[in-house]
Amino acid sequence: MRQHLWTTDPNEYAVLPAEGWTQEGIVAYVLPTAVAGVAPNPLYRMMAPQVHLWTTDMNEFDTLKSEGWTLEGIIGYVL
């Protein structure tokens, strides 16, 4: 299974290739709050035992929630 990691930590982004991760570039910009006049997508953080997931996909959000994942909140807004 292919895994992707989203990070806002430049050090983590720089170090992980040595662990076998491939740098895929910037996916989006995350804002700490919604912006008036713009329709950013909420970035939800969800947790299952030992795993955290960030998603903007409501279908994925609903599916994981129904499978027992815990919503940890909206951590930002993605343009």
C-alpha cells in the first residue's frame, strides 16, 4: 500500500527521504482560519489507534468516522 504524509514541518520534509519517503512537493497551503469571500476546504484531523490522518474529503471523513476513527478537529483550511 502506498502511503503519503502531509507535513508543515520543513525539517521533517527534508529528513524523511533518508527513510525512504519520496518528496512530492507542495500539495496545498493551509490557513489557520477561514477567509471571508473564499471557500477554503476544512482540513480535518482524524485518529485511529497509532495513526493520524488529515483529509479535506468529506466522503473519506464520513467513511472513517463510521469505521470508528475519532475526529480531532479542524486544524486549518486548505485553498
